[in-house]
Amino acid sequence: MWIVFWVAQLVVEVAGFAREFQGAVLFGKLGPDAIGAAFRALSVTTGYLPIAVLAGILLWGWLQRHPLDKPVHGALDEV
């Protein structure tokens, strides 16, 4: 998510750069933009973390109550 936010901010800055030549301003803002993107990604992650943990707990409980009838195997097991 951090990479997506940072790239999106980079695209916005480059679009602004195309309108007006401010090369020093563009490259000077990439550091703070990366930090801002990291905080936004952390915020989104902490927002979805409780839902993901709850889903994991519910899935674990369901698998405990409904064991598999046959062993699970696939193509990668024979490698």
C-alpha cells in the first residue's frame, strides 16, 4: 500500500511538474511524500487489521469444527 500511495503522489507531482517547471521543488518533495504515504498506508492497515484478525479467528474456529474428510494434497506437494 505504501508503494501505491507513493507512486500516486509521484504521479500527481509529475502532472504538476508538466504544467510548471519546478524541478527542484519536485525532487525536494519526494522525501516528505514518501513519509506521508507511509503514514497513510499505516492508517489504512490499522483500519483493516481488526477485520482481518477476526476473519482469521472465525476461519480457524470453523476449520476446527469441520475437519476435512480426506487429506489435502496438490501438485506442489510432490515436488
